[in-house]
Amino acid sequence: MSHFIAWSASLFFLIGGLINLIGEESARSEYTRWGYPTYMNRLVGSLELLTAILLIPAMTRDLGAGMGISAMFGAGFTLFVHRKYRHALMPGAVIVLLVIVVAMSMD
């Protein structure tokens, strides 16, 4: 079961990373509107791709989960500060899934 959750989270970060790296106008404009530098979408996208890769092998899964939790905390915080409360639910849900991944790997 932990493999399924980890692979699902990996797919989530893969898609998010590609969207940020491709730099669709909607994603870039959000970062700009929130006051982040112009390269932020590429930085976040790169970290999300690295997270996706690290979540796959069991040996690096905890590191990937830690990176993912950090990324989702940052995303949730940004959304919360900018009063996008409903959008902040997704990062919260991903954090819960990643905590489950780590907890299941402790067995």
C-alpha cells in the first residue's frame, strides 16, 4: 500500500514539476503576483521533479517525502497568506499522504 501512495505522490510531483518548468503563463503570473522572483517557477519545478524521483525507490523515499512535505508546506503557506484557502487544501492533503508514506516505511 505504501508503494501505491508513494507512486501516486510521485506522479503528483512529476506533473506539478513539469507544469512549473514549462512555465505556463498562468503559473508564472501567480508567482509574480505573489511577489516571488521570475525564476521561482523553474526552481520549484526542479525541486518537484527531484521529489518525484526520490519518492520512487524505497531507499530514498523518506528523503523525497521530506522534500515534498517542505514544498507543500511552502505552497500551502503562500496560498494561505494570499487568502486562497480552498486551494490550500490540496497541499495539506499531500502532506498527510506523505506523512503516511513515511509512517508506513517505519515498519
